[in-house]
Amino acid sequence: MNRRRAAAGYLLAAAAVLLAMDARAERADRDKEANVTADHSTLDDLHQVEVLTGHVVLIKGTMRLGGDRMEHREDDHGYQYYVVTAAPNELATFHERRDPVREGVESTLDGYAERIEYNDRTDEVTLYRRALVKRFENNELRDELSGARILYDGRKATYDVVGRGADGSGNRVHIRMAPRSAAAPPATAAATPTTAAPAPAGAPAAAAGAPAGPPATAAPPPAAAPLQLQTTRQVPDLTP
């Protein structure tokens, strides 16, 4: 029984990983209007569906979606839904700034995939196929997630990452997280070598062959700053 439970746990870990980060999508974005630019647009007013093609860019507050084609629809309650797909051999893009949790730290997200869906009602972004999400703090990379599908919940600040797609594509979930330790202290300055003081005037010179005095003790080397390590964790793929 214990072995079965352990095996089931490994299979679940291989299929999906749920992570919680320390910031949510910027709340002000929800109240901002959406602006879309493209080379061409076709509108079906009866079904409230619009298809935009060619260098499509959606900007809503700090959120930005880009791709080759976008399908946009609106439900009966006024909520917006966007599906962005990339051109062949390219990736659609997603960018958003998140609400700060620490003073002086700006956190942003950048996502890439062949297909990206945005649900205005739930504030969820789903990336399909070759999905990659990077989180930055003050433009420094902190976390990186990749898989066949990544679901980002902007309200809960959680990520659900699946390594293998429904069509069997993909492989493993890859997660790269920088350490959350404080910045390394500055290295200790090297000791300055001392120069022997000149002999006082009138002092007899050392006789030839006289034994030399005790050798000077070398200054200890400066303490090395602790290394900042970045770890890579791979969830095993136990799919039969």
C-alpha cells in the first residue's frame, strides 16, 4: 500500500507541479481598457468574435500579449477572452508587472509559447507547447519554469506546470529558482603589505653572515564571499 501511494505521488509530480510565488498580477490592470493593434481585423458582431492577424499586440495596463493571430471574444457579462497563436517556428509572448511585495523591488513576468490564452474573468494566463515563464526582480532573472503547458493564476500568484501535453508532446517539467538568501556581503579588503622601517641614524649595520631575524608572518588571505548558487530541479517522468 505504501509503495502504491509513493508511486502515485511520483506520477502526480511528474505530470504537474503547482508553485506559489510571492506576488500577484498588478491589480490595476483589471480596470484598464484593452488596446489591440494588428495588420488586419475581421469582426463577427453577431457572435461577438473578432479575429486579428499580422503582428498582433494587446496592451492592457502593464500586461502585453503578442503573436501572429489573435481571436478575441466577449461573453454576455462583458468579460474578455483572448487566444494568441504564434507564426510558424516562432513563439507568442506575454509580459506583465506584478504587485510589489518588498519595497524597492519590481517584479515582472515574461512568458513564451506557441499558443497563449488569457481569461479576463479569472485573470488566468495559459501557455501551451514549448511554454516558458521567467520571473525577474529589478530586471534580474529569479525563476524560470518550462513545460508543455503552464497555467498562471494572476490572483493567487500560482503556477500549474505540466511536462507532457495531451498529444504526448513535451518531456519533463524544468524549474530553475534562484536562492532567496540575502545578497552576498562585499569581500574583505586585502591586507596592505608592510614596509620595514629604516634603521635609526647611528645604529650599527648588521654584520655579514649574522643570522636573519624571524621571518615576517604573511597576512591571512581575505575571506571569500559566499557563492550565489542557482539550482535546477527536474521532476522525474515516470509515465509508462
